[in-house]
Amino acid sequence: MLKRIFRDIMYKNKCLIKKEEKMNRFGNLPLKEEYFSPWVKSHYGYPSDFKPRHIIDQINLLAKYFNFDPKNALAMAKDFPSLGSFVPADFIKDVSLHAFVKRSSLSMDIADPSLSYCESTKKIYDKLAQTRGTIYFPEEIVPEKFKQNQRTKSCLDLIEEKQPGNILIIAAQHGICRRGESANFGSEEYFQNEFGLDAMALGCMALTNPLRYSVFNELGSIGTGSEYSPKGDGSFTNVITLTSLHDIGNESRFIELNSRNKHQGCAYGGLVTGFVPDLF
């Protein structure tokens, strides 16, 4: 099990962590094959008072945080297809509309797509750290260690083609529909128009829905849309997670961006996914 030792100190809304405490901080320890499990039973859920914010409120929040013009996204929200027309019936009660920052909107001055993606992701988590206690390691979000999953990239390319502006609207579920599933298992089970959300998307969901990750013992998020190479050797064995951390009573004081092996099912995590209307 990944050992986490964090100092209970906040400085400018970020945790101060001793250098020696960072060992194996962003990624799992090597796992023996017998510990791999594609699916595990899970009873974890969302906080009892959690309900996703209305899409208009989410759009306006992201526009405020990043100084975007929300006009295009607000217009899209009014004419967005009915969820019943493209979301599988088994999932529809847990799917809602969410606002996300377009991948290139925060790093338009960077020509390299891989570097641009990493820099945009860091800016999302820098902003999140200004609004709530957030633990993440920007030095790990670099092209040789961090990249976007190809299926996620292709689906987002399709969505961005039809949604002008800096803010995207995507129908998504926060993980409860695919709780307990490993990244590899879940990816094989995705519906035709379903794809894993990435670290940028998870950060946006935390920004626009502050009641999420507010309870220590709640369902965490697994983002198969971002892949991570613990050694930076080209072997992207892990996917990104976002979880509540460090409780006082049952209150979550921090949220943590980390990773876990693609083969590991997780009782306290669920794969967070989105749906593309035009592929149903």
C-alpha cells in the first residue's frame, strides 16, 4: 500500500511536505500480479448532501475563475441535446451536465500539444488549491510522465469541434456508475459513446461542485483519461485519481491528486466518464 505521510500544515492553501516524505508520493508501489483485480465490490457513494450544480452556475464559475467569456457555453447549454437521447438508460439517473475548461484555453502560447496539456492541467490545480486544500505535485505533470489517453483525446476532439469558446459542456457521471472497476476493465466495458475523463476534467468538477470531496470516507474519482508513468520511462501503467484525504470527524480537509495502477479495482473509487452525443 502506498504510504502517505503529510504534515498537517497549510501554507497559501497548499500543503508543505518534507522532501523525504515525497517518496512514492505520486503512484503506487510495484504490485505483484496476483494482487491485480479487474473489479471489486464497493459500497462507497457521494456525500449525502451532494448534488451537481446547475450547468449555468458551473459555466459562470469557470468564466469567473479563468476570466473567460461564457457566452458560447451559455448558448450551448440552452440547446444541449436531451440526455435521454444519448446516455444509456442504466446510467441516466446518475448523469448530469458539467462544464469543463477546453484543453488549449489555458496554454494557447505553447505549440507542443503534450506540454500544453500538462501546463493547462497544472493551472487547473493551481486554481483549485486557491479555493480548497489541495495536494498535488506539479513536477510530476510533465510530458514524459503524464499524457492524455487516446480514446479520451479523440472524444474531446469531436466535442471541441462543435463547441466554440473556452468552456465545454459534457454529460458526465462522477464515478458511481463504475465504482470498483479497474481502469483496464472499465475501458473495455465502456459504451460506444463513453470515455474516461481526465485530470483536467476532475479538477473542473471539484472547482464547480465544492460539496464533492467534502467527506473523508466518500467515493473517490478515477480518471482514465490521463495516464501516468511513475518512472518516466514510457511505460504508462497508472491512471489519475482524485480523493478526499485527512479527516477531522468526518470532514475532508484536503483533496489529493494521485494515481493508481490500471489493473487495480478499487472499492473506494469509481471511473468518472463522459458521453459524446453524436456517437450514440
